[in-house]
Amino acid sequence: MIFVIDDDELMSRCIVRACRDHEVKEFSNAIDAMKALDEKMPNLVFLDILLDGPDGFALINEMASYTDTVKIPIVIVSSLDLEGKDLSPYGVIGILSKDSMVPEELLAYANKYD
């Protein structure tokens, strides 16, 4: 299962479409996604940083504070310039720019980790 966490409905739908061969759950905010982690752990998370309410960094920090969720790979999908930032200690395995990513990049992560 893949979690897609993005408050931009169009972007969320694009990510879901790219991963259509996988089971995907969508969330528009970090709070709902965190609650869902209590029910089922995803194999991969596509995460926007600029969310309404707690941002993506808050979710990353929260996930990093638990031994079971720290192991979940996270791919940041954001319009922020995060190039050169080392977020691997927080489980971040990749950073994709909303401005230049292509569906094949999303699918490559989905196929590798889900």
C-alpha cells in the first residue's frame, strides 16, 4: 500500500494515476495520515511538504520518532527547492519536484517499494 499525502487534489490524483497498479490511500493533511498509520502501515509514502495544518516536515519528524514508522520510505513531492538537502536520516529516499517530475519517476518508486 502507498500513502499519498497532498492537499492539492489535482496533484494527488496525478500521483494516484501514476501508481494505478498499486493500492493507494489519499490524504489531504498530515493528521489524517498519521491516524491511518495506526490502522495499516504503508510500504511507501509520497509526501508534499506544504500542507494545510501541520506540514510535511512535522509528519516526517513524527514518523521518525517511532520504531515502526521510521522504516517507511518517504518520497517528497514538493514545489520547494530541497535539492542538496540530506533528509535520509528521516526515511526520505527521494525528492521529486512538482515542476519537473514525470509519472515514470513516481512509478519507479512505487514498483520498487510497494
